[in-house]
Amino acid sequence: MVRHGRPQLSVRYRLGVFSRILAAVIGGYAVTALFTACLAIGLPLVVLQPRAETVLAATLPAFLILCLAAIWVFAARSARRAWLGLLAAMLLLGGVYGWLSAVSLPGDA
């Protein structure tokens, strides 16, 4: 039976959309977590505030970062580019996190 009015979507298209959804959820979460960790470690080095306040302030932009990551994933030309972009961001933020952990203030855990 042929349906009229609705075009059929290919399996490849559906898998691409599913891959983007996974990238937005899993990759977006990973990028957001790394960004928040970098801010939580880096802010006390720059701002002279108690550590608890700077860690709390570091969590505030997490909502924005997650939304921007999800928007970017669906704006990318392909699911492969979306994954590669998220991977690049994760590698960059992971390097920054490693460097910040090495130079963090003495006595910080």
C-alpha cells in the first residue's frame, strides 16, 4: 500500500538523526562537564573569592553550553562533522583541564 502525501524517509537519514541526538545528549554532556570543571578549577586562580562561590559560579553557564552544543550538533552539515567537532572540543577542554589541575592553587583538592 502506497501512502500519498508523506515522503518516505530512508534508513540512512533516520540513523543520521539518531546519531545527532546521541551526539547532542552524550557529547553535549561531556563538553559541558569538562567546561564546568575547567571553570571550577580556573576561577579560583583568577578571582579572589572563596572556592565554594567560584565553583557555584562555574556551574551557571552549564545550561548555556549544553544548549549551544545541541544547537551546533543539529546545525553541522553531517553527523560525522558534529561528532568530530564535539571530539575536538572535548580534547581541547581535557587538555585545559589537565593543565589547570597541574597549576591549581596549593592546598586545593
